[in-house]
Amino acid sequence: MNNSGKNHPIKIHTFPEKSSAVIKVADEIETLIKSRSSKQQKTVLGLATGSSPIALYQELIRRHRNNKLSFQNVITFNLDEYSGLQPDHPESYWHFMHQQLFNHIDIPQENIHIPSGTVATADIASYCQDYEQAIRDAGGLDFQLLGIGRSGHIGFNEPPSDQHTRTRQVTLHPITREDAAPAFNGLDHVPTKAITMGVATVLDAKRIALLAWGQAKAEIIAKTLNQAPSPEVPATYLQTHPNTAFFIDHEAASGLSTPC
Ligand code: F6R
């Protein structure tokens, strides 16, 4: 069955440049935070690492500085972390998030949640259940930010990952490790495992926004939108979510046959 681009509910927003795309996403996040804060409600954000969200984080930092967008009432849960890395490792996602966002905004430290890369093997299952519980205790994810891997992963839900998967330890796909190799100065230094929120964890979010830039993402974006949902391309399960939007540049959209 070919679930063609028109049948899924995913809204596709294409932009000539990522700079204009991130303004739209930042607008949405700012409106959400301000509207919930005005009702004394916290905003629960699911956050991603990697190159895709960097420009968005820069825009949020700019708004924090210029417009006084406050993150005092924001709670964050990151999607994933490499297993085996200490928080201060330069390639850990803990380090990335603090460098790229948290050190520059007024979010209370206790509101930040990033899976740990240093959980003992025997404790991983209960650690992951606790991570899921912490998301539920916070009231669930209001907004989940995603990138997409060339393997079709969201978070580190590598193929095959189905729609029932929850936070757990996974083995990284060879393509994912290959893409990470330059940052780690060689494939041998790239971790083989990670902890990730599951596909079901992501799909529980009230709103999902996926960012993708550049030609290298064109093929996987087309597969994600054109193939029926299957564990072989975990991102295809986003088709089953009622409130997902892709914010992509023209290059990442270049594999789509129908204009969006
Ligand atoms: C990162 C994550 C991954 C990345 C994906 C794309 O927290 O969960 O799914 O979003 O690998 O990475 P970039 O943005 O570097 O192309």
C-alpha cells in the first residue's frame, strides 16, 4: 500500500531557507509558552539535539534576550543520549544542550531532563520506566521537536522500531554511527548504544514539529511521507499522529513529487 503524501495528516511547510522556517517554529513555541504561562501552566517541551535544531535554539535564545521570553515555566525532556558518555564529554547530548540552549536561557536546572549516558546496565530498564513516569508526572509533552536520521530514525528509534516502543536502550544503526563519525574523530569512537524515548513516547506528544534541512534528508523525507507506516522507517509512524508538521527547506523537500 502506498500512503501517498495527500492521505496523511502531516502538514508540510517548506521554506527556501531554514532561517525562515525556524522563525515559524519559534513563533509557535513562544506563543505556547506565553499562553500557558499566562494561565499559570508549565509548558513541557520534548527537545532534540543534532544539527537540525541549532538555528531554532539560537532564535529562542535571541528572543529570551530581546523579548524577554522566559523559560521559568518550561520543563524539558530530551529525546536521547549516547550510552557510555559522561555528561561533560564534548559529544554528549547533555553537553550539547547546555552549550546550545540551556546555558543561555532562564530555565531552572531542575526542570531539565536528559537521559543519562552512564546508567549501569542492570538499572537501565527501571531508569527508562522512571523517565516515562517523569514525563507523565509533568503532564505529558505539549510540544515535541524532532530531527530525522537518514536511517529513518526519530530520537534514536532505529529500524526496526514500532509504534509501541517506549524509552529504552537501543543499538545505533550503522548509518547513524557513520553520520556521527566526524564529530567523534572516527567511527571507532562513536558509541554503539543509546537511550532514547520510544516512538510511542513521541506520539503521545500533543504537537510534533520535525525539522529537516538539506539534500541529504530528501530521500528519507520522501520515504517518511510516501510509505505506509512500518518499523522499517520509524518516522513513518508520524503519519498516525493527528497534529504533526514538518518544517523543511526546499532541498529536503526535493524528493517529494507533489508540491506542498
Ligand atoms: C537527536 C535525535 C536524532 C536527530 C537526527 C538528525 O536528539 O534524536 O534523531 O534528530 O539524527 O540529526 P541531525 O539534525 O544532526 O541531522
